[in-house]
Amino acid sequence: IDLSNDPLIVDQRGAPRIRNAGMDIGAFESFIVTTHEDREVPGKISLRQAIERAVDGDVITFADDLDGQIIALGSQSDLIIDKSLTLDADALPAGITIRAYDPTPELNADGGRAFSIDGRAREIEVTLRNMTLTGGDTYYSGGAIRNLGADLTLERVEVSHNAAPRVAEWEILGDLGFIDYGHPDNHKPICGRWLSGA
């Protein structure tokens, strides 16, 4: 309720107060991914569900028992991000691997990528931390990540064994902000403006 006794429709972040059929108090949110499955599992939260439910500024972390596990993306393919988010696997000593959807590994360019990030409608900041992105096999625009206009930060992220043959096999396509990228398995891993750091 505001000073005029009217209900507040959005919080200080501009996010809706009604969220997931309940009232959101507007505080900083953190979702914990509790399954490696890329589907709805009763009592669990998948990475895809966490991304869909999150709002600007939320942090997504991973349960301890996912340490070193692989999240194999299903036929829904790319994980879509169109808001400011941090995906943080720092608490996992062995990190986590996100393997892109690829229905027929023996064929080229018939699968998806790990992330499709879209910041064209508004400014967003996305951070990925302590993970491996692999298995991307899309036809164009980034085998592992397609970033359209977002400020993207990769910290301790290994990007390897992804392909997008139509665009010279770039593993990451887009304008990046900051990248800690120390695993150049492919000869042309990055396309776009980027800064590197230790």
C-alpha cells in the first residue's frame, strides 16, 4: 500500500508484485536449481524454470548435489534470457556443465545452443559464472551463446566443442562485455567486441 492507500502494482525494480500466483514483497530474489533435468520435476526447480520465473536482477544458484553434473538441454533447445540475471555456480567446486540440445550428434547444424540472450528491447546485464558450455550444434549465430545487445560477463566459463558452421564456427556471437575465456579449443571461438581478463 502506498501513501494514498492504493496497492502497489510493481516493486522498486519495476517487477510485478503478483508473481507465481502470490504476492512478491519486492526483495532481492535467489532461485536455487535443484535438478539436472531440463523438464518439470515435482518438487524440483530446473534451470529453465528458474530463468523463466526470475525477474530483473535475480541470482540463480545451484544445489550442492549438482556439483560436476551435466544439464542436458531438451528439445525446447536454447535457454532464453531477456532480463538481467546472474547464473552463479561458484559454490560448486567442479562447476556445472550445460550441454546444448543436439538430436543427432553425427550430423552437423541440426541442434541448438546453450543460451540465446536478447537485450535489444532494453539494457540488460547477464553474468555466467563457473560453468562449461558444450555440445552446441546450431546452423548460425553462435554455437554456444547468441548474444544480441546484452552486457554479457563470463567468469570462469569454459566454452568448448560448439559449432555454428554457417558463420565460420563461432562459438560465441554478439557484443560481449567482459570475458574470462581460457579454453580456445576451436580456431574462431568469439565474434564481436569483447574484453579479456584473468
